[in-house]
Amino acid sequence: MIVKIFDNEQLAGEYAAQIIIGQIKRKPGSVIGFATGSSPLPIYKAMVGACESGDLNCSHITTFNLDEYIGLSHRDPQSFAFFMKHRLFDKLKIDEKQINRLSGAAEDPEEECRAYERKLNESGPIDIQILGIGSNGHIGFNEPDTAFSEHVHIERLTEETVGANRRFFKSEDDVPKLAMTVGIKNIMSSKKIILIACGGAKAWAVDKVINGKEDPMVPGSILRSHPDVEILLDKAAASALDRG
Ligand code: F6R
């Protein structure tokens, strides 16, 4: 596991983007797993900049979104599908056919998870999986106490996660309480994982991932046993590491 501490999130994002750009240059048909949320935005901003300057061509990549709220269609501005389309995929000019996402509006979410698992198996392994981390240590929407052996599945969100994501909704009642997520087993099957965490709210979880023991109560702690993980932090997210 490589841990890098940057002066700010922009520098962390630019570093991660360079790794992804290098991967896509070496293998234009790369499979990239994308996380939603605030953490990866500096990476996406740097990727969009590279695309606009002609340094990045994403026309052959295949993408997999990491997770989705149950009950929100891809047209809902709060859905992760909408977020990824407007924040990244449209700007990188990625064809709709190359984008894989869980449908939050699926009539049968269990079947939707099984179908996504099949797609992952057909297109995978993922070359680079980008992750953020929840302040409770979740990766994807794999909340504390999720088995490390889990595949794509439905997850009930913890109060902490609902509270953290409330900022994107009008009220806490509007935040979906159920989600579909790529499982820890799927994440660990990726060839390379880049986790980006910035801000003091992530310091506890980051310390547990790097210095704690492997513990399902901190889902991100499994990452230590992956052969190729880079953890990119700003100083605030790294602030609890000295004590470890
Ligand atoms: C998002 C996801 C989550 C977030 C995590 C951190 O697709 O799977 O694990 O990465 O909740 O969210 P932010 O980055 O908004 O702090």
C-alpha cells in the first residue's frame, strides 16, 4: 500500500489523474471504476482538463459506476448516475454504450445487482477502481459489518452515511436509505485501487485503514491486503496517522 500526503486536494487529484491518464494511454480500452461524491472531484476536474487539452482520449474506455441509491432514476439530479454523467462522462465524451451503471429505478433491485455482477465479470477485471471513503470507513456503500466476501448487493445505509449525504438533498427524509453497491469482493478484484480522502472528517477512517487491524467494522481496512493500492490524502485527512 502506498500512502501519499499532498498539500491540498487539487494536487492529490492531479496525481491520481496522471495515473489514470497513463493507464488509458497504455491501454485505450481500459476498464475504469468510478466513485461518486465530493472526494474524487479533483481527479475528475484534472481528467476533464486533460481531455480538453487533447492529452486524454476516453473514447475506448469502459466505465463502471460504484453504487446507486434505490428509488432514484438516472434522470434524478440526486442520483449517482446523473452526477457522473454531468460531472464527468459528458465532458470526457464517453459514449453512453460504454457506461455501466446500476439503475436505481429497477423494478427488481436484486436482479439488477445480479445483472451488474454479470456485466462486471464479462468486462472486467477493472484496471483502476477509484474510491472515496466514508467517515465510518465505508467503501462504495459497503457499510460497517459488510462481509469482505460480498459481491454486488443491496445495502441499508447507516444513519452516519444518511447524515453525511443529506447535504445533497432538501431534507434528511429525502435521502434514500437503501442503495445498491459493488461489493468488497468486486472492489478487491480490481487490478489497481486509488483511494482519495481529504478533510478532517476522514481522519479517523484513514487512520483505521492504514494503522488498524483488518476489521469488517471498518470496510476500508481490507484494502491493505490488495497488492496495488494508493491512498492519496491531504494533510487534514492524514492528521490522525501520527498517533498510529
Ligand atoms: C460514492 C461512494 C462513497 C463515497 C464516500 C465518501 O460512490 O461509494 O463510498 O466515496 O461516502 O463520500 P464523499 O466523497 O462525498 O465524502
